[in-house]
Amino acid sequence: MLDLLGNLQRTHYCGALRASDEGRDAIVMGWVSGRRDLGNLLFLDIRDRTGIVQVVFNKESQPAAHAKAEQARSEFVVAVEGKVIKRQRANPELATGEVELIATKLHILNNAKTPPFPIEDEINAAEETRLRYRYLDLRRSKPHRNLQLRHKIVLEIRKTMDAMGFIEVETPMLTRSTPEGARDYLVPSRVHHGQFYALPQSPQIFKQILMIGGLDRYFQIVKCFRDEDLRADRQPEFTQLDLEMSFPRQEDIFNVIETVMVAACAVAGIKTQGPFQHMLYKDAIRKYGSDKPDLRNPILMQDVSEHFRGSGFKVFARMLEDPKNQVWAIPGTGGGSRAFCDRMNSWAQGEGQPGLGYIMWREGGEGAGPLANNIGPERTAAIRAQLGLNEGDAAFFVAGDPDKFWKFAGLARTRLGEELNLIDKDRFEFCWIVDFPMFEWNEEEKKIDFSHNPFSMPNIEPEEFLALDPANHEKLLSLKAIQYDIVCNGTELSSGAIRNHRPDVMKKAFAIAGYPEDVLEAKFGGMLRALSLGAPPHGGIAPGIDRIVMLLCGEENLREVVLFPMNQRAEDLMMGAPSEVTAKQLRELHIRLNLPQN
């Protein structure tokens, strides 16, 4: 058998050499990361996944090794034999900075063309270039650190789940298409002409069937697929910790996830503890303008409608004649300058709004700005008192139907927190959002629709739910489901629910949302049959591993913690996917392409 390395055997990783290794013979292998030629002395920095070590080639004492080193260039793959010595002047920026390797032999194992960007942590290469040459990007130490932390977090999660009595199993990747909120990735069947498998958006149905099968506590670290528009915290395929429990209370699921999150944070050197704060969905919307609030931002929005009702500011006063309308205030501590207020107003206009009203409080507590001038000093002082503001502060206002403006109000709150440096970036603040609406009004289709997860149990007695009048939209839209999200630092990590385990309740829920029983049977017949054969109450959740790792690595983009990410157009630039297939492959699948003409 051919041995490409001959008698060479790596004795040390590059980043592992320390002062305690002084005097030892060593063989390291890796890539040439840097080269400095000083004539008689030539220095190569050799890099592997553990770090960098400096290697010295002396022309006088080792002429053959020095001559070979003159041929080496950036990203050549090499093996170096030598002796570890202490450096005359240590380099504190390197873990190996106290030592260097005096080379006796250099073996060039492979040459390399000049790379399209330098292999350094801080690079200016476009992300598209980095993704096209992902294997080069992965040689940098930063991706190594992120992937190493991801490995340790996943390992700790598995240990923690095992300690709590959960069994890890694998559910199928090829399944049927079901309506779960996003578009499926479809896989045509060669055997069954005209029929398709779907890649799972989640193992939702399978994990519920596992509870019906008596597994009691299940988990898996699973890949899921959703054909949806991409953003910084979303990829077409993603990894989640999927778990389900039989006979749980909502608190039982919370306790499991809090245990997992505390353990994951500890791996990253971050101390946190449960229980995490619980917040009603309606309070999250009201105070933060978001169902995934960043609790590091101290700004709390307040309803100040009474101060504008019947006031001299006619725009707001007329709006408040409609009982559904409100005026919300967003406090801006330290934002009481005309320049800052004008900047926020311009930002709001850039978001498609007519503007962002404001009041500034100047020295002596006097309110200033168009709103203050219109409503007068007494109302202005009352607003200041309600918001707890001082001289040099400001308040910004949004008005109208809260159902239509709350998202913009939340964006304004976030913008203020960032602009005024109010957000403590070193904190990790987890919370649970609970009591989501069971249904919502679909304005486009003019009908009741599911607002969150169609498999959730309504938060009322089953018999009471079964007696509901489907035409009573007011009652239906006021219903809550036993659904919950876990949020950290403004990022939703997961949604979960106590599941609907009764076929009669499920049929009623889907009928309210416009799915007749025959459609339900066609889409979820297997689930309904399973539920009718003795399904225990059960519930679960599925935190996103990618998002957890992104937060704990301090990254703002999911692509920095995914091994082979796609770009924002769902393209794998390195592999050239998606791609065309051959006519033969299409014939085997009985598929004919009908592409639009340019």
C-alpha cells in the first residue's frame, strides 16, 4: 500500500507547542500562513486548526531545508521536522509565542495557487467570494472557533437530554407535503409518476406519533428544510433540537429547555440561570412592539392616549375619536436634542411612515417641539411625569390602530436603544412569550386562520371549544392557544406548544380555519388515525441550534456558524447548486420543464 507520508508522523499540532516542549524534536504539518525572508534566515508560519507556530530555516546550519523553504509560498501544504527552542523575544499575540521550531527538514506535500483572499480573521473579501471558496474561508481561525464551540454545545445538549431521560431517534427525511406555514422542498418520485415527497419543515407529525407510540420522551438534533425568503438568521436548511414529552405541563417543557440553555451558555463561558421570565404575548406587543423582545433594551412603551384626547394637536385628537385607536410613547433617555429628534424623524420617513412625532425636555423641564407647542405645558408635563423622563430626554409618538402600527413602534424602540447606546451587549436575557392567539383574521382571504401552530391545543376546556359557534369571530379571535416561544436578546430561538391530542378538537379547529374534514383527512389522515387510537396529552418545542450558536458566538449572521451556508438567494456557490439536470434524469421522473420565455 502506498504511504504518501513515508516515515513522517505528526508529533504535535502547530498550536499546541509551548515552553514546556523546549528541546524536544517535533514534526508539524499544515499550511504556510506567512513567509519572511531575511537572507540567511527564512521564517515560515505554519498553520493548522489549532493555531500557528513560527518555523526558522537557517541557511548556514541547514542549507537543504533553507533551499526547500525558498520554494514555499502562501497556502502550500507542508510537513516540517525540527527542534523546539525558546524564542529570544516572545510574541504575546500567539499561543505558541514563547517558542519556535528550528527546522531540519521541510517536505512540500502540495503546492497552491495564490488564494483569492488572504487567510486571516479580519478580511475585506466579499461574502460571495468567501462562500464560493468556503474551504479557504474555513482555514481562518474565526470559523474554527465558531465550529469548535458549536461542537461542544451540541455535545453538551446531547448529554443534558440523556441525563433527563430523553431517547434520541431519527425521523424520516422523505415524507409527504403538509401545510405547516412555509413552502416545502419537493422531491419527485421516480417510481410513483406525478407524485412527490417533501423534505420536512419539522418532524412535527412524526414526533407526535412517537408520543402515541409510547416513547414518552424523545429528542433529536435534526435537519429541517423551508423554502422561504432568507435573511441574516435564516437558511433553507437548518438544525434544531427537536423534543417532545408525554403528559407534560407547560412548566415541564420550560424546565427542560431552561436546563438545556443554562448548560449551553456555560459551555460558552456565559452564566445564566432559570427560571426565565414569562411574558404574555399581548404585553410583549404592548411594551416592546415585538413578540421577540430584546430585554437588554430598557425602553418600555406606554399608552399616553389620554394626554392627547381633546388636545390642541388635532391629528392625534381626531384619531382618538375612533375607540380602537391609541397613541403610544417611546421614551428616549438622553435623546432630547433637535438634531437627534430630526434624525429619528428622517429614519421613520425612510421606513415608509409620514414621520415620528416627538417632545424634547430642555433645561428647567420645559417641553419643546411641535407637539409640545400644540398640547400645552400642562399635558406635556403630565407625559413627562408618566414616562419618568428628565431634562435632556425626549419621547417619540406613534398613533392609530395598534394592530397596524405595533411593528413599526417596535422598530423605533430598537432604533432608539441602538442610537442612544442603551443596550448592554454583554448580557444574555431569556424570556418565554406565552398565550399566543389561537386564530387571526386573514385580511387577504377574508377568513379566520391559524395564527401560529395548527397542532396546538386551545387554552380552554375541550368541551367548551367544541361548543363554539364558528360564526362568532369576536370570540374566536379572543381565544388563546397553549403555545409559547423562547426568546433571547431579540432573537426567537423556538416555538412550541401543548399539542392537540383529541381528533374531535383537531377537526373543529381546522374547520374553523376553513379546512373541511375531507381535506383534513387527505392531508393528515395518518395523524388522525393515530390520535383516535389512544393519544396521550403531549407537547414539545424545537430550539434552533444555529441561532443558539450564533448568539453564543457573538455573531449577527447565521452563515458565520453554519458549515456550508447558502447565500441570500439560496445558492450554494461552492457546489453550484441549484443546478440543471440531464434530460435523461427528467425522463426517468416523467417531468417536462415549462420554463418562462425571456
